[in-house]
Amino acid sequence: MAGTALDETSRLFTLLRVRKIQRTAQHTLDEIATRFPAHLIDDVNARGLPPDRTLCRNQSKATLLRY
């Protein structure tokens, strides 16, 4: 019983850590997108980033400040 609880707790913390890393990575990509010219962003997206990691050049800096 205690082993199962520890396993589930460990799995939950791992899941939360992975989600935090994913949010940080997306935030970093969004910040990069605000600093690079649109043609470079299009080039990066054309190389096939995973769907949750595509750069969006339509976001304004004000939108990013919410993070």
C-alpha cells in the first residue's frame, strides 16, 4: 500500500516537472519569436518542429508579458 502511494506520488511529481519544463520551453520559443525577423521564423517552422513548439510571429510583446 505504501509502495503504491509512493509510486503514484513520484509519478505525479514527474508529470508536474515535465509540464513545467514544457511551459518554460514554449515561453522561451515565444520570446525568441518576438526578437527574430519573420522570414527566419518561417524557416524554423518549415524545418518541422513538433506542433507544440512552432513559433508564432503574430504574438505581440504585450501578450507575452502575461507569462
